[in-house]
Amino acid sequence: MLLSLGILLLAFADLTVGSISIGHIVAVLGILFAARYGGVAGGGISGIAVGTLFSLATTGLNYVSGAYALGGLMAGVFSPVGRLASAAAFVVANGVASLQVGNQAAVVSGLYEVMAASILYIALPKEIGGKLVGLFSSGDDHSRSDGLRRSVIMKLDYAAKALGGVSESVEEVSRKLGAACAPDINGVYKKAIDEICMGCGLKVYCWERNYGDSMNAFNDLTSRLRTRGRIDRSDFSPHFATHCSRLNDMVECVNRNYEQFTVRQAAEGRVAQVRNMVANQFTTTSRMLEDMASEMELFERFDFAAAQGVSEVLRSAGVTPIEVSCRVDQFNRMSIEIEAMQVERMRMNRGAVVKEISRACGRLFETPCISTAQGKCRMQMSERPVFRVQTGCYQHVCGGGQLCGDSYACFNDGSGRQVALISDGMGSGGRAAVDGAMASGIFSQLVKAGIGFDTALKIVNSALVVKSGDESLATIDVAVLDLFSGCVELRKAGAPITILRQGGQAKRIDAPSLPIGILNDARFAKMDAVLGDGDLVVLMSDGALAAGDDWLCEAVEQWQGLSPQDLAEELVAEAVARRSDGHDDDVTVLVLRMTMPQPLPKEEKEEEKAG
């Protein structure tokens, strides 16, 4: 097709203004657009095709064959940087390719032509040429993409089951080895008897004629050793003590062996804990793969043309995309996942980017969820949902200190869900602040990366258990609002009550559970509800409940304001004022209000057009 277009351009090759060819200007302009929308391949192929045809139309070897080919290639290389860089690369490459030409007049005319085309290319609106994206993208092979999707799902599912089997094997072997190799206190007595009694002349009397009495004398020592950690002469029975000629040596030997026994027992306990942690990590990894397989199962197809359009929008915004995936699920909702080189957030206008992506895909999208890891940026966004969420949060720091033991986060996960969480570290002050911030920070980062909530909780629990030798405890209270359906999932790990206001009626939601950082296994207690326009979700730390929860339910039910921030501040101030036990604690209240905004006339037109 490019060769055919090049032949058409030959008709304009002799149309000149002075010594400048109009056909050459149009040809360079076409090469720049091809490089912009087709990258290295588009620029290189168009440059070779057009340059070759212009050369064949003249006698002798024309320098434009090499100049256009090299210029198109370099313009494609620099196209991700921007239009100015791409045009500059073409001008420089054209100049380098024309250095060996003896006809200076032809070279100067060629440079004028290239510069004129570059100026036109930069001056034209960036939307022009958008239809060229389809020329450089392969057809959407539904059968091939679906087969690939099914293959990936099967591999993830099989890998998850295999890791689950490894976890079960490790746990089974651990139980058997624990029963067979666990240290036994009877070994303390056996070693002492072998060391002291076997060389004694009274061995026959104590261990052959009176074996039962002698053994009972040692068995009676167990409770004293467990209580005090050592024994003395008076702990032996009078019958054994009066006949034993080496009692002092026996006492010393038993105490020494028991000290070694306790050290080994502590080491075995720590090894067992590490062994259980490793087994839990296999289970956690298995769950992570299962979550990925379940997520991919929802996708019906991949829209490659939309992905090309999104890539171009990102390049125009100064973002270099690495991979772009546009997925359509079984409900015909599109979600976009982007991996790009990390950029400073201040450099990217999120609103403008979302608007351009919506235009390129023919759908209205929500603001993206952005996370960074190891020098790369991950952006995930979904179509604009039915509901919006207004949030407000306020904190009181215990004793007027600088560090709050409560930590909170609120973000859109890029899949049409608003996630809000509060983590309360044990106690108050710096140590509690570390535990709370660590729990909420890691949990938020994992959820933004696409990891399921249950799997993320297990990973955070493992991190708290192994982070130091000291005990680390934290609660996690999560509310997940589906902005398409209005459903809310409450997930609690040691967290206090949550208050929901549905249809003007407030009710308390309590789900008893254990904090994380205590046991190797951590689980959420879960509750579900359905919210409507104007309904509220109020999350809080336990510091807000020092004076009970009746007044909280009443205050939430009677509140008539519009700003969730005002309600959060009112509840925190009232909780601090009502506390009468002389103590103080960190207090955090996070309020979420569901709204269903009326679409603007412009949005209605865009929705009709997208439909």
C-alpha cells in the first residue's frame, strides 16, 4: 500500500515552487506520520518505499533513497519522545545522508523540503492521522487471543495447585518430624543416670532391685524443673536421697542437662515457627496464582486497536509505555492496564490523559490507579462507574505527640472499586506508628498491584511476624466499595465495629477476629451489604469507642451535612471529649459517602457516541 501511495506522489514530484518540490514535502510529511503511528517499523518501511520510488523516477542514483530511509528509521526511533524530537531526528538523518552528494543546490533544496515538511508536521493538530493506527496493527484474531488466554489460565491454575500440594507436603513432614525429633525431658534424666549412676557401686541396689522407686524419684522432679528451672537436694524423695552417695553430683548434672534441654527446646520452637512460615508462603503464593487465574477468567477478549490508541496518547503526554493491555470482561466493561517507564506525577496531567484515552477507546474512563516499583510505573483504570465516593478522614494523636499509631489509606484500585482501610498498631507512639504504617503501606501496595485481599493479608502478617524479634501487632479494617453495583465488602482483622447508614438508618457491623502479627495464619472476618445514593460507611480505630458506640450510631444517623470531612472531624472531637477514664489514645475516623452524580449534557453526548 505504501508503494502504491508513493507512485501517486510521483505525480507531484515535478510540481515545484522555485527549486522546492511539493511532492517531496508531502512525501516527508507522510513518512513522519507513519513513524509517529507505526514506530520504527512504520517509519523505516515508508521511508524505504517512498525513497526508492523517487529514486527510480530519475536517472542515476538519487540521494533521497538513502536519506528518506534513514530519516524514517530515526523518526520512528524517536517517536515515543514526541513530535518535535521525531522531526528533528529526520532532519539530522537527512542531512547526514546528503553529505556525500556533490550537487550542493540539490542538497540545499532537499533540506528546505525536509524542514518545511517538519514545520507542517509540528503545526498540524496532533489528532490528525489517528486513523493511521489501524494500518500498522494486525487484525484482532479472537480465536488466537482466546486460546492464549485459556492457556495462561490453565498454567496459573495448575501452578497454584502444585504449590498448594508442596505446602501440604511440608506441613505433613513437619508434623511427623516434630513428633519424632522433639526434645524430651526424659532425656535429661537418662543422661544424668548414665553419667552418675553407671559408675556407682550402688547401681544394682537402685536400678535393679528398686527401679520403680528410683524412676519415680526422677519423675517427681519434672514439675519443679518446669516451675523453677532448676532443683536442689531437697527436691529428691527422702528414700532416694538417703541411699544416694553422689547426690550433689546428680543435682548438678540434672541442672546442667535441663539447661541444655531448654535451649534446644527454644531452638526447636523457633525452627518450627520458621518451618510453618515457609509452608504458609507456599500457600500464599498458591492463592496469589489462583487470584490471577480468576481475574483472567473474567476477561472475554483483548482490544488491540484500543491498546494502540492508548499507547499513542501516552506518548503524546510524555509517558513511554512498555506494555498496554485493554481488556473487555463478560459485562462488556473495558479495563486498561499499563506498564510504563516511571515518570514524575507532576509532569502528567491525569485529567487530560483520561480524556484523551476515553476519546481513543470510545468509552468514558475513571482516573487511573498509579503505583511504582523498581523504576517502572503501573497504571490501571476502568470505565467510569455508576457511583462516586466522597471521603473524609480526621485523626487525634495520643498525648498531642508527633506520631500516630493509626494509619489509613483510601484509593481506587483501577477496577471500579474504592478501597479504604485503617490499620491500628499496638499501643501508641513510635512503635505503634511503625507497625500501623507498615501494615497499611504494604497492604495498599499489594492491592494496587492486583493481588487479592486475602493473599495480601497473609503477606502482611508474615512481614510483621518476621520483621523483628519483638512482638508486633496491628489491626486491619478494610471497606471495599464496588462503584458499579453499590455492594460494600467489610473485611476485619482484629478491627472494631463499622457503622453503616443505609436509607437514613444507622447500624453497627461487628465481625470478631484476631489482629495480624500474632499467629502464622491470618484471616479476615467478612460482612457484605448494598449501599445506595447518599449512604455512609464509617470506619474507626478502637480509640473512638472508649465511651461506647451508642452515641456514634446516633450521631451518624442524625447527621445531615454533605461533606464527609465535617462528619469525621465531629466524631473525633466528640470521642475525645466523651472519654472520662483519664487515659488517652490515638483516634481515627474515616467516612465514605456514596453518590450517584447526574451526568452533564456533554457527558451524555459522549456516552451516546460511545454506545
